[in-house]
Amino acid sequence: MIRDTRATFPCKSSFLNCEKDTETILRKLFVESKPYSDTLKRLLVVNTKDCLSNKDSKVIDNAVAAMTLPELVQKGYITQVPKMRMPEHEEIKSYIIISFDNFTPNENNTWYRDGTINFDIISHLDYWDIGDYQIRPLKIAGYIDGILNNCKLSGIGTLNFIGCNELILGEDLGGYTLTYRAVHGYDDRIEPQG
């Protein structure tokens, strides 16, 4: 049974909004940013070298069109849990792991905590090269950055790029960690209830 804690726990904290913030970010990336969201889906779902260049494949087009945001989450392409499922007979995937970190007080708005939002973009190393000197995890990072950098998201604040670092997880998996600072402005202010 899921309980609505707002009635018994009426305080406000940025930690209690992380699930809503994740949903806002994912909607921006995969629903509200067409045609870029379709390209981002292609990079995650189609693990072939020609995933971007093959524009004539109805099979690829149909697979991308059929992949909704809930399916991306359900099938493990996008997660908040730092664990990747890799069943033995399942096709190799690319992954985006979203995490919140480095919370600090916001000096203008005491109801919020500023913090960082990390996107760990992970692919099997055999699928990094997608031709013409393009690297799959960097291409995914490029689309995420193009959509989110300096973007003002309601309830989250403005996302400012901090950095991007290579992430090697072993002899088969690696990628990049893309990091943004979420800074809440005065217009995000929540007035105390009383």
C-alpha cells in the first residue's frame, strides 16, 4: 500500500521532490524535445553502427517510434538505481543512470537545496563507434547537453553544465558522466504554509 505522506508529513524539502524532478527531466529529454528525443532514443535502443545514418530502415523507425518513455524506464535503458541488468540472452543496451548529489543550501530560497544532477551514460565498448569518428556515449551526452544546459525547469531551477568525465567500468562497459548544477531561483520560491 502506498501512502500519501503529505498529510502526515507536511514539511517541504528538495529531497522529497527528486522523483518529480526526474520525471520533469525525462519528459524534457524524451517527450518535449522532438526530433532530438527520437535521435536520443535511436542511440539508446539501436546498437548498430548505422543507428543514426540508416534513415531508410522501417524496422529501426518502428522500434524507435514504439519506444515510449515508460518503456525506456521499464526495459532498463533509463534508471535511477546504479545497477544495470544484463540477462544472458538479452540484447546489449546503452544506459542512462540519473542521480542527484552534492546538495547545498540555496541562499535565496531556504525551501530548496541546490545540487548536482548526474547522467551516467554507459554503453558496451564494442558499440561506442558509430562511424565518422562519432562515439555513442558522447553523442548521447551531446543531445542531453543540447536539450538541458541553461534550461529552466519548473521546480528544479536552472541547469548549468559543470563537466563531463570519462567513466570506464571494466573491459566491456564504459561511458561518460555528465554533470549539471541545479540552481533554484527566487521564482521557484515556496511560501511556508501556516
